[in-house]
Amino acid sequence: MATQPAILVLADGNVFHGQAFGKIGTTTGEICFNTGMTGYQEVFTDPSYTGQIIIMSNVHIGNYGVKSTDVESKSVKIHGLIGRNLEEKFSRAQADGNLNNYLIENNIVSIEGLDTRALVAHVRTSGAMNCIISSDNLDVNALKLQLAKVPSMDGLELASSASTKEVYELGDVHSPIKVAVLDFGVKQHILQCLIDRGAHVRVHPAKTDYATLKAFNPTGYFLSNGPGDPAPMDYAVQTIKAILEEKKPLFGICLGHQLLALANDIPTFKMHHGHRGLNHPVKNMITGRSEITTQNHGFGVNPDAVKAHPNVEISHVNLNDDSIEGIRLKDRPAFSVQYHPEATPGPHDSRYLFDDFIALMKAN
């Protein structure tokens, strides 16, 4: 493939030169990195990555092509891609096509040929920041001016834009287990994990009020993952507080976990560079067992506030940095985790949490 120059500029002034891949153009977003070696297509289609430009730290990305079933939503959600070797050729016979065409079809500007391990080390040291990739404008000063206008992820509400616009239902409509899902950017395999366990799910837009959710007469409520800062999401916090008053089972994942914390007056904060990958060790504080988890989040819940809360207990802790990975309420059947137990991609150590949620609904 003929190469075309491309440039990456970080908000701290660092400039990196490489080759264009995917769509020719310019894109902006918050830079972050994922340490997973596989599952790149599922990562690209995860709505939680809305607004972000991702560094894939594995050396070869695209080497097994793309397939229509390997997705977490209907389109690519990342704003840009950075790689060492972004591969046009692929080896998987079942693939529908190559990564380059896939990115072009989804309007994703990308850059390859960079030392991604050095770039990841820089982000780990300096923290998350905005960046710009361009393959149609190599004027560094002009790109810096454009980058300066990009809003920070801190304080940015993105969940309502990532959410479904219409209510839809999945699973067996005759099931006695009915789950009302608040969609802040839900991954399809989260819904599949509920359906596989016999649940009938109704998925609602992010700003759905409590009365509408309750009208479904659900057995339990689910708070999904999603992009952006949870702090500005007062609309969701008020709905969750109303749900908690009903004392029916509630389960939250990632952004849903942060919102459950906020509904209990536990503040959230923007992490230095976040957790994104397939191999984060987490300890279950209830059972004492550890699990290897899939993670994708740039915000967390305040650990001191959790520890001081009289009605919330810590259920899971990250073994790398002691951050809070799970909480549960003492006086009602509500719990949440910061990581992704559906794990697509990733290990399935944590899928027992869906079993726990189903058991909780049956018991209540």
C-alpha cells in the first residue's frame, strides 16, 4: 500500500510523525491506550470509547481482519487510531475484509509507524490529554491551534449521545425475569449475557425517567457502561435514587457503577490515565478470590468516600493500584463493578456477576 505522511500532535506539544492509515483527514479526541493483544474490533466498536483516540500497544493490529459479528455496537466509536503496524493483509479465512477498508468505511483517521510502547509510556507518565491526528494537514502550528479548541473529557457529558434513541426489547418476552436497562452506551455482549441467562430486557434511552422504567414492571434494573464524565449526569443520578427507593435488584457496570456511587453521594474523579486492557487483576473482597478482568474507564469513585459511607461496602479492589472496582449496598439488593464482566474481548473470570444478578432477581 502506498504510504502517505501523517502527524500526531499532543496537547503537551509533543509531535510524532508516521504514515496514514484508514481515512485521510483530521480528527481530535482524548488520547488513551489499550494493552490488549486481541479483540481490537470489539474495542473499536465499544461506545465507552466515544470521544477518544486510542493507542493499541500490541505491535500488530489488523492481522486477523474484521468480521461483521465481532462488534459491540453498530459502528466504530473511537475517534482515531494509533498503531505501530496497522495491517492491511490478514490471515483469518472467516474475515469479511481488512482493517484499512473498515476504518475508511467508518470514517476513522489513523496513524501507524509510531513507537507505540514509548508513546504509552509517555501517556502513563504525563496522563491523559487531548490530541490531534492529521493526514491532510501537516502544518504543526495550525494543528496546535485546532487542538486548543477541543473540550476536555473532564466535565464532558457524552452518555446521552451514545445511548439508543428508541426503546427496544430483546430476549424471551414470556420470561419471568424482566430487566429494565438504562442505556448510556451499552455493549451488545452485556445484553447478550443477560439474554443467555433467560432474561427479557427492555433497553431505554439514557434520559428515561423512573416512571417509564417502572411501567415495564421489571424484576430488576441495569445501569450500563458508557463514555464521558459521570459528574454532570444529574438526570441519571435522580432516576437511580428513585430506583433505589423501590428496593428491587440493581446492577451497574463501569459508568453505571460510577452513577450508583453518585446516587449515594460518593463523588467520582478523573483518573490520571485510566484503566484499559484485558489483564487487570481484581480481588473479590467478599469471597477472597482474584479474577483477571477487562477494563475501560477514565473515571473512578472516590475511595475515601466509599470507606466512610455507612451504607456502602467495597466488594472488589484493583490489585495494581488499590482503586475501587466494586461496591454493594448493605440495605438493598444493589451492586456494581467498575470493570467489564462480559469481557468481549477478554477472560470470562467475572461472568459470575451476571449469575449473581439473575439469582438476586429470582430471590426478590
